[in-house]
Amino acid sequence: MGNFSGSNESLEFVKEEFRKYFSDNTIGLPDRFGRREYAFVIFGRKGMIRHIGFEKRNHFKDFIEEKTPSDIYYSSAYYQIPDAPTMQEKNWMGAELIFDLDSDHLPNAEKLSYKQQLDMVKKEFYKLVDDFLLNDFGFNEKYIELYFSGGRGYHCHVKDPKILNIDSGERREIVDYITGRDLKDSLVFHEQVTNTKSYGSKTYPSGKTLKMPKPDEPGWKGRVSRGIIEMVNEIKKSENPIEKLREYGVKHDDAEKLLDDLSEERVKRIKEGRLDQSKTIRKFFLNSALRKTAVSMSAGETDEPVTCDVKRLIRLPASLHGKTGFKVEKITLDTLMEFDPLSDAVVLPDDHVKIELEKSFNISIKGENFNLDPGIHKLPTYLGVFLIGRKLGKVIL
């Protein structure tokens, strides 16, 4: 947490709440915990303490009760000497495959409320796990662990023995597949001759159409077809199709041209699996279906996803997130869509505390709506910690 809004009193208040949580709850350690590196962010201190290892569980428990960290991390990798001071000396033995989806990765996330961001990233996360990891890659669900990060997203740990020793380049290929990087229309659609003309003894094609894969085909082919059909239905059913196209990133003039091209006859042919040779339609549907069905895994083209890092540190399950006070909560795929982070991951007390806000803030948390104006408010501890952690308020003792 490090940078607190307001005062030392705010820091001490949150630190005490974390201390009580660690005292009252058992924070479990991952499998082969003695082969992991651990790292901590400590209240009031800059940077991270890392290159720490624990041979016994009680050593870890003693450490967090003594230090009261705001954030606890452990390595996705296994090492022979996890507490060695340099990465080379640790002797890497393998690593889980980690997926970290955060609302930062979503387009226009800054325009959404915190709850809206959480809802959107959850849908992306479900798509990642169910559509790609389980279906396309065929991972067994018993090797997959899912967690709410405690902040703005979700973590997926793949522990299949088959992938523990794959290198960064191979992990990059997995990411490229999931994000649809460099997917070309020629790999999805193929041209089909619809009419021919004869000149003398030779026959030439006089009409062509782009043949779409069947929606139930595996992998990207079926995925793109399903995405195209869904978009066509959304556009045609929309009361404002121009605005719907704008949501897909189409400029106003291009949207008008696209709608002109998208006649009822063309819509019928698209649903039958024939994508006409209109360049506008072809370009729009491939690009938009790709954005609709791929998973956003990084904040930009140059942001290397967590998945490619074979020595990544990830938040420890059941620990608290230093900027929210929420728990890093384990979930299952069956319960994911019903999981409500603003209720299910809120574990700090209901006791009231005085918090001073500099500006208005609205949030619905644990089933209660808080519409807060600037000034001093008596609020539940869990909300007070959240506001302090996000630099929106300070405690008044």
C-alpha cells in the first residue's frame, strides 16, 4: 500500500485492521511452498521485500504477524534455492502458467465505474478459462485454480505437469493464440466460386463469395463465425444501428456505408455462411469478430502479459489486497459468474469509523449503497480501508 492519503493515522488504522485479520485467519501456503520465493510490501515502506523463503509453515505465520504486510506475493516458479539473492542462483525448476486479467486491459475502462470494470473483466475471464483453456487447449479442470485478485481482476493458475517446464517463448505462443494475434482472414475464410463463364475451351470464375466456417467448428474458425452472427443480430436488432457500430469502433461515415452494404439479402447470406466480397463488410467483420471473441490480456501492444513470465510473482490466496482491503478469494468456474467481489471478497469488519472524503464517491458494497459527499462520514471499517487504500479518504480519530 505504501502511499496513503491523509496521515500516519490512516496508515496505522489500516495496518491494525490487517494485523487483526492475519491474527484471526489462517493464510494457507501453496503446494511445494518450500520451493517458492515470497515477497512482501510493508506498510509505510517503499518498494518490495523479496528473495524470501520459508522451510516451515509456522515461519511464514511468524513473519506476517511480526511485519503485518499490506501485500503478499509468491512465485509462480519453483526453485532449488528460493531465498537466493539473485535469480540465477535460485536455480529455476519450472513454473505454473499464470493468467492475470485486470480491468486495465479493457478498452475504455477509465470511463467505467469500479463495479462495471469488475463485471466486464469477469466476462473476459470466463471466456479465457471456459472457451480457450478448457475447450481449445483441453486442460483438465483439476489442474486449474481461479482467484479474484482482491483488486481489479482475476488470476488463473494452470498447474498441469505438462506445462511446468515450457519456456517463455512457448508461453508467448499460447498468449498469441488466445489474443488472436496475427490471425489472418485467409486462415478463417476461403473463397468459393459461385458462377463461371466460358471463353472458347476455357472456363473462368465470374462470381465469388467468401465462405465462412460453420459456427460449431473448433478453434478460431467457429469462434469467428459465431462472433459474426452475433454481431449481425445485434446490429439489425438495435434501435440505433449506427451507434451500435460506433461501439465496435467504426467511424460514422464507415458505419453508414456498412449499413448500406448490409442489406437483408446479405444478412441472410451471412447467416448461411456466405460473406460477400464487399471489402467494407469483410474488413469490419473479421476485425470486430476478433475483438469480440479474443481475450484482452495486456494494456497495450508493448505490455508483455504475465503469462509469458516464467518467474512471475503473484498474490497469495487468502491474503489482502493493499489498495482495497479485499481478500484474494478462491472461486470455481461454476460459481464465477455469480461471484460478487463487492460482497464475497469483503472480509474486514463492519465496525464504524470516521472517514473524511475530499470529493464525492458512490459505491454499492455488501448490498448497501453509499452515496457520499465530501466531508466526514461514519462508515464500516471495510469501506474505510477501501477509501484510504484508493487515496479517496483519511481516517479521523
